[in-house]
Amino acid sequence: MSIPKRMGDLMVEMSVLSQAMLDQALEAQRKTGGKLGSLIVSMGFLDEEKLLEFLASQVGVRFVRIPPGEAIPPEVLAKVPEKLAREHNLVPLSLAEGKEGGTLTVAVADPLNVLVIDDLKMMTGLQVTTVLASEREILDAVNRHYKQETAQEALDSILTASGSSAEDAAGVQTVDSEAEAKAAGDDIISLERSGEGSPVIQMANLLIHSAIRARASDIHIEPGAKELKVRFRIDGVLNEQPSPPKRFQNALASRVKIMANLDISEKRLPQDGRIKIKVNSKEYALRVSVLPVVHGEKIVMRINDASALQVDLNKLGFEPEARAIFDKCIRAPYGINLITGPTGSGKSTTLYSGLSMLNEPGVNISTIEDPVEFQLAGINQVQVNPEIGLTFAAGLRSFLRQDPDVIMVGEIRDLETIQIAINAALTGHLVFSTLHTNDAPGAITRMGMMGMEPFLMASSLLMVVAQRLVRGICKDCRETYDVDADWLVKLGIAKHQLQVSDGGKVALARGKGCEACVGTGYRGRVGLYEVLEVTDPIRALIMERASIAAIKEQARKQGMLNLRGCAVRKLLGGATTVEEMIRVTASE
């Protein structure tokens, strides 16, 4: 949702928005490069409907809602090609007959894009009337009404077109030209023309396109003895997908390597690369890992969508008391803040959110990452490159000569890195980093096992955040139901948290399963955060080399909510389900 800055000033003049709110939104836009309208909504200053109603009134068009059950006649849809509808966020709604051929009413997300309206007039020979609608409702309408091939249908079409040629039997040649192989690593590859090229090129494009459409975070291509398996990780869980025949295995691996600018002749060693692609005018970065396994090369592609990065801490799901500690510690003048959790638990998002809050003209922020997942304006980001000696430790040493205020180290992997990080914290710098531990108190034990002296840890540590992600309930098919309180108590939930008498009922929520969530009942994810503030009593325990149990007990006394406790709150608040609480926090 894009609005001109002048429109923002007008909103202030008409008391729709305060000047302070507009300034905050503009500052967030400067840091993240997001759309001003979307930021105003995501920061909670206005709800989307009120913002759109205001914009519609100012540009002289109607604001409309597009209900999920509203059917658009096929003859109306036929007036606007699907590609145009997707590229420009618009959908035709109705056609009124008239003397000059009639008037086509089109819902648009950007009413100021007069060029596309002129194109529609020339293309259809009709008068075109625009109405304003939300981007989400327009996209939902486009997805519902324009026929989309399923991944299986598209794959079948590719295989039918390719036949059973000698090219297939030989493994399929995927390098169309030396120029493509040379340029693929640096250029943005467009998937708009995914129906063109050899069958393998089409398959690779189809896999990536299908994964993005399914909101997948990772694509797994796994060779077996007799089959090739494809799985997408959606909302943290792997789901099997339609897979190409085994005979395409080597060719598909070669195609992905070409796209990632990797050595297609090397099949014995692991390789890592990156792919930049464009889908529906939107850019994505894919991190590619190729690993030789028994039956071929296993490929995993991590999909990064910069526009989907949520850097607003209000949207991450911190409990109020945890958020207060987080805000205090990230604004400390010096010290170390650690984020812990397994791969894919949202650590990078939390780090970027914290850095975005500190990203001001008077603050010098430097990061060293492996890889740089998202690029943030105003922040100096360095990519690790061990082949030339640019490790986390080497980058961190160089940062100290760059007059930094805030330093972020993507991951603490060895004693040298943590020693330099602590030295930086003790010499007046604010340091952020990550560790792989199961909970917040475990990070202290882990640092000790790496060889850090207790007095250095006690002097430098400010806060440790352990986090996980649980699947959120689909909003389109959400329903409530009652369960016995006694059953929840048996699961380990304290009676005082349920706030009901013995034998009472507790209202929970779940998803029935619908088209939007592909029948799973889940859509999106919710964060769980265990925030340990390193207070004086905790520092004393660190100096005594106390056990992790003693540190946990002190953390509990000072009010720390562990991951299971946070999951219980999300469950009782209707954000997730019992099954997700158990799946993600079973060890708590």
C-alpha cells in the first residue's frame, strides 16, 4: 500500500494522523524502505479500512470491499489478462453496457497509477472506472478467479511437452549458453517467463514459483534410490510436493547450480551459493546449499523475501514484561545481548528488529553475517568469506577500528569470536549476537563450556533471549471450542493460568481447514520469547559457576516466563493450538 508523502501531510492536517505518528512512520520507511501506507497500518496508527477510505475520498474514487464469496463473471475477467492483474494489483469487478461499448469497473490498490488505466482503456476499448480496494483482497480475488495450474498439473504439462526424448535419457542439457552460466550468479533471474526454455529450466522455475506461492521458507530436493522427493517447509513444517521423475535428478541439480553460479562439474563436495529472482515484479533472494548424499546431490534453497521482513517489534509477539526488558537492554550504552534458538526460529528477524530501533543518523551500526539475509538502509553489513580469511572474528576485529556504536555478529561459533565480542562490550560498544542453545539460561553455560571466564561474562552480559516459532491459526477458518480445564492441567498448565473452577471449561481456538491454509488450519507463525535479564543475582551465580538449574530458579524468581509459559499464554489467547504448544515446547 503506497501513499505519497504529501498525502501523509494531508492526513495530519485533517487530524486523521498525528504529526508524531507520521514522523515515526517516515522514520521507519527511511530505515526499511517499506511502503508508507503499509507501515502506518502495521505500526497500529490506523486500521487498513480507515486508511483506504481516507485515500479514496482524497483521490475521488470509491472504496470497496471484495468479500471472499463474491463471484466475478467470466466475461468480466476475460477483459483483463491475469499477468496484468498480478503485476499491477488490480482485478475487474463488473461490466456495465453503454453506448460506447460499456464501462469496466476495476478494483486497484494504487489509484494514482494512471498509465495502467490508460493501457486498459486501449486494450479493452471500454471506459474504465477505478475503485480502491486492499492489496490483500485484490490478490485473493485474483487467486480465486483466474485459473491457476496446480503444481502437479504444471509438472504434468512440462513432462507431456518434453515427451520421452533422448535428451531426457541423457540427463537433459540445462546450460542454454555459456553466457547464461556466467551471468546467472550476478543477475536477477526473472521467472515471469517460466513456461519457456527446456523442460528442466521450466521445472526449476516451477519449483521456486510454487514454493513462493505456498509461502514456503525452504525448498528441499532430495534424491532417493528410486525417486526424487520435493518438500516445502511451510510455517515451520515440511510438506511433500509433486516431484519430477528420477531421471531429471542430475539435470535439475545442474540447473540450480547454474542459477546459483556454482561449479556444475563438482559433485563430491558441498557447495553454497545464492540466487536472485523476480516473481510478479517482486525480488527474492534464495540461499542455496548443495550436499552430496548416497543417491545424488541434495539441494536446499532458503527463500528470503525482503519485503516480508517484519521489523516492527510490536508485531513480533513479545509478552509485555519481556518487551520491557528487551527495550531496556537494547538501548543500554554497552554490553552484549544474545539471541538463542535453533535454525529457523526467527533469530535474524529479532536481531534486525532491534537494530532497526537503534538505526538513527547519530548511530554507527556494523554487522557481520553469514549470509546477509536482508539489507537494511543505513547499516554497514559485511558478508563472511572464510575462503579469503574474512571470518566472524576477523570482521569483528576490523569493526573495532571503524568507530562503531553498535555491532552485530551473526553467530558466535568459537572462543576467539566471543572473546573479541566481550572485549568490544567492555570497551563501550553495544554488541548483538546469536548462539545455538535450547533456552536462555543455557547460553550462559554454553559460553562457559567454550572457555569464557565467569567474571568476563558477568561483566558484559545484559540479556539472553531464547525463542521459537509456533504455527498460528488460520484467520479464515478459525473456530472456538471448549475443553475441560482438568485436561489442560494434566498437560502441565497451572490452574491459576486457566482462571476457572474445578470441572470448568476453557475456550480454545483451532482452524477447521480451508483453501487459504491448504486444509491445515494454520497460516503464519507466532513468536515465543523467553527473556532472561542478567541482573545482579544472576551475575553472582555466574561468578560462582552455578548450575543451570540454579540460574533457572533465580530467573523464575525474578519473573522470567519460559518458552512453555509463553506458549500457554498464546494458547489461551487463541493464537495457536494445543498440538503446536506440545510440538514446539515438549522439552520444557
